[in-house]
Amino acid sequence: MKIDTLIFDQGGVLVWTRWENVTNVWHELTGLAPKAISNRMVAGGAYPPFMRGEIDRSEFYSNMSVDLGLEQDPAAFFETWSSAIEPNPAIDPLIAKLKGRARLAIGSNTDELHQARGLEVQPTIGLFEDFVLSFEIGELKPDSEFFDHCLNQLGAQPDQCFFTDDRQDNVDSAKSVGIHAVRFESVPQIESELVAIGIL
């Protein structure tokens, strides 16, 4: 079957996720090393549930504050968290070129705050037709269930789909369900991949 559906990861592909924008601020407030903050974010009871949509932003704030011993007012906290997302203007011409040539979808581990900031700083995201977002579906990559849900939501067969992500474990998981997937390294590299499969 001809590939006609392109699924892009968001952070690390369509936008940059600059975690240092967050951890440096919280280092100043808590005294914790940025690496220790990152480790607690991943292992704690705030960030993963927030990305799965299991808790709302107020619970996220409360849980993260406890995990880090952080004292920051909610408005400043949410702004610090959102500041991780920065635009990737280098990819804009490619997405504009793809619009109308194939179905454009986003498949991303993200949360409601980062998604809102992405739409604000990277207008290219608005060119996408479909969004499969972890906080809306309750699944996280690299679990294969994320990609099963993705295919079901899009109503697509695996061999119709191309997926790119900056993390190899996510790429491998997409491949495990039959999706044509490549790791994102640069815009020219992805453009070459899309030429090779006949999209461009």
C-alpha cells in the first residue's frame, strides 16, 4: 500500500524541548542539581501522569512541588514549565511543502501546557490535520499501545504510514507494529527519506 499518512513527533522534531529552561530556574529555587531535577521529574508522581492526562494542571503543580521541594506560585510555575518549548523554524518549509501531498498527523508524548505553548510559538503545527497526543489518549510512547491507538484514531493501516521521532526507542516501537519509521536527525535527512518513499 502506498504511504499517504505522515506522522511527526513534536518535541525534538517540530519544536525544540529545552529542558534547561525549566531545570535551571528550579535549580535556583530548590538548590537541586538540574540532573537531579530531571531524574525526579521522570520518576515522580507528577510528569508521567500529567502526560497521560491522568491528573490536571493543579494536581501536576501540587505533585511536582512535593517531588522537588519547590516553592513557586502557580502562574510562575506554569510559565517556567511552558518555557521548555521553543520553535524549530528550520522545519517550516518542509511542512509547508508537504501540506496537500499527504495526510499530516502529529503523534506526541506531551501535556496540555506544552501543547498550548507549541501552538503559540510554532504556527506550522496548525497545518497538521490530526493529533494523537498522549495526554488525550492516556498512552505514552514507546509503548506499542500508543501506535495501535494512533492507527485506530487515524483509520490507517501500518503500511500507509510514515513516522519520524528523535528517539530511537519510539522509532523501534513504531516499526514493531509495521509502520515505516526513521529517527529524525535533520530536516534535509527527513526530506531525503520522503523523496525515497515517493512523497516528494
